[in-house]
Amino acid sequence: MRYEKIVVFGGAGFVGSNLAIFLKKDFPKIKIVCVDSLKRRGSELAIPRLKDNNIEFFHGDIRNKEDLTGIRDVDCVIDCSAEPSVLAGYSDESPEYVINTNFFGTINCLEVARKNKADFLFLSTSRVYPTKLINSLKLVEKETRFELAENQPVRGASSKGISEDFPIEGASSFYGATKLASEILINEYIDAYDMRAVIDRCGVIAGPWQMGKVDQGLIVLWAAKHYFKGELNYIGYGGEGKQVRDIIHIQDLYRLLKLQLENIEQFSGKTYNVGGGREFSVSLLELTKLCEKYTGNKIKIGSVKEDRTQDVPIYLTDTTKIKRECGWKPKITIDEIVKDVVEWIRKNEKSLKPILS
Ligand SMILES: NC(=O)c1ccc[n+]([C@@H]2O[C@H](COP(=O)([O-])OP(=O)(O)OC[C@H]3O[C@@H](n4cnc5c(N)ncnc54)[C@H](O)[C@@H]3O)[C@@H](O)[C@H]2O)c1
């Protein structure tokens, strides 16, 4: 890889810390700096992991451009810093934090890239697609899950999932909207400053060092509540646990991001839907069975019939575009993902219990 110094914003988070460590292991000569405000509970556990891998960490808030002025001589910026909850800004909570971090913060990260003439890799989200439109898709109800019907009333949707052609007009949550606004701005930076940048709209990502909570990090939340014998609910869609997501393991995501960084000319200026796809999808009911299998614990799961704000019964990533362009595809199955997560919790039980139980 051609880069000499990479900065990872959100570098103590789940995605950022794993990417930084995988990159350092593959390319020990590259200097890697992780910047994070440690806003997410559990991100502090990344600091010794980064240090053990010769990765520099510094505490900084992307909302404050003064915090970022010391970042110099970088030739690649990876932006993984975010308030990643789809529920952020709802109920009585002000949307300021999510807007200031996910939108104004991205501008500060882009400015670091512009001033350093660095390439830019942006972790966006499938939540940019409007909730009501996803909820208008035709479903087929099976015994343990919902499926998407083959013929759909909206362009860009099929039984394979949602492709990049799916419309983007409409509300999608503050999280989705701030990510979409950032994407639009990134395209302006590409055009105005000849910046090379790639946008990946990721579906649900999972793996070790994700600090799963009720509003984000589904697989770890489910596995940890089983492991520590906590409480869970099937929320919405009749409270039966038939809602479905496709899942991608962090190592599969890393293989793609590495390929994109190594061939940035090929990918720059493009936006991709990235995820496990139909083959690597799971319903909550099916996930419960896997968590029981790997933790050996069975817990009582409650049922809440009322749907949650900005929730969708099914999201599947149609990964046709990225597969066609570079041949990448995910390899790690849902079964292996759950197994891996449970093993990680078992190995780190003491430090994780206060955060995940
Ligand atoms: N995990 C997923 O399933 C998923 C899915 C789609 C997209 N993404 C995207 O991937 C990226 C990484 O997500 P993640 O799962 O690692 O989340 P995470 O919460 O684990 O990591 C985000 C990190 O950003 C930090 N942060 C928050 N506000 C900050 C601020 N103002 N300044 C500096 N740091 C700040 C947090 O402390 C945290 O360590 C995000 O951009 C997210 O939108 C994640």
C-alpha cells in the first residue's frame, strides 16, 4: 500500500480500531494515528489494544477543528467517527450532537484531508435510504422471518435487497440524513479539489470489540445478553422477532476497504452498498437460536408490539455493484460471526461485563 501515514477518525470505535489494527498488521511500515473523543462507552478499551499494536492514539473531538490542527503529513484519512444510532435526536433528546458530529465533524475531517492532499475513505450507512420507502416494500412472511418479495414497487429494490438505485428522497433519521449530507459534501470536495474519496454505505457490521447496545450493534447486544443472562425484547412488527438484517463481519469489510485503498483510482468518486446480502442475513428469532447454541444459555425474551421510530422490518444489501466491479464478496457466515463474538466475550468477560451485561 502506497500510504505512509493514515489517520483514523473514530479510531477507538468498533470499526475504526479494528481497521487500524488490521492495517498495521498487514502494513507495519505505515504510521497509523487514531483520533477519538471516547464518547462511546467501551471505546476506552481500544487504547491499550492500539498501543500494543504500535498505533498512536490521541484524544480529539471532530466537532472542534482546533483538536485536529496537529494532524499533519497524512496521506490517507479514514472517517469512522460518528454518532451511529438511528434513535439519536428523537424523544426529548436534541439532534445537535448527531448533527454536529456526523455533519460538521465530517467537514473538519474533510478539511484535514484537503489540507494534507490526502485520500478519503468514508464509512456511510444504509440508513441514508428513506424509512417510509423501505417500509413500503412488499414482504413475504415465512415461519421464522420476513423476506423481500421478488417484484417491488420501488426502483432499486428486489428480493436481493436494496441497491444504489433506491431513491434517497425522504426522511431517514437524523443519523441517516447527516450521513447523506456528508456524502453530498464529499462529492463536492472530490470535484472542487481533485480529492480521491470512496463512500461505502454499510449495512449491519459485527465482530469483536463492538460495544453493542439496544440502539446499535445488534449481534453483540444479542450475544452479550445471552452470555450474561440479561433481558431482551422483540420490538415491533407484532413482537415476534421476524425482522431481518444482513450482517457483515468486520474482517470481510476490512478485505474490501483494503482493496479500495490499494486501488483508490478505481473506486474514487463512487458510492457502494456494502453488506452481507441475502445469503448472510438473519432474523431475531434465528439469531436467538444461534446465541443459545454458542453461549449455552436460554433467556426469556419479551415482546413489544409497537414499532420503534425509524425502524424497518427488513434490510438486505444488494451488493451486485461492488461484486461486479471488483469481485469482492463476504465469506464469514452468520453462524461463524455469532461464534466469533461469543468467543471474544468469553475471553474478555471481565472487562466487558460492566459494559455489555
Ligand atoms: N457498526 C455498524 O453496524 C455500522 C453500520 C453502518 C455504518 N457504520 C458506520 O461506521 C462508522 C463506525 O461505526 P462503529 O460501529 O465503529 O461505531 P462506534 O460507535 O463503535 O465508533 C464510533 C467512534 O466515534 C467516536 N466519536 C463519536 N463522536 C465523536 C466526536 N465528536 N469526535 C471524535 N470521535 C467521536 C466514538 O467515541 C466511537 O469510538 C460510523 O461512521 C458508522 O456510521 C457502522
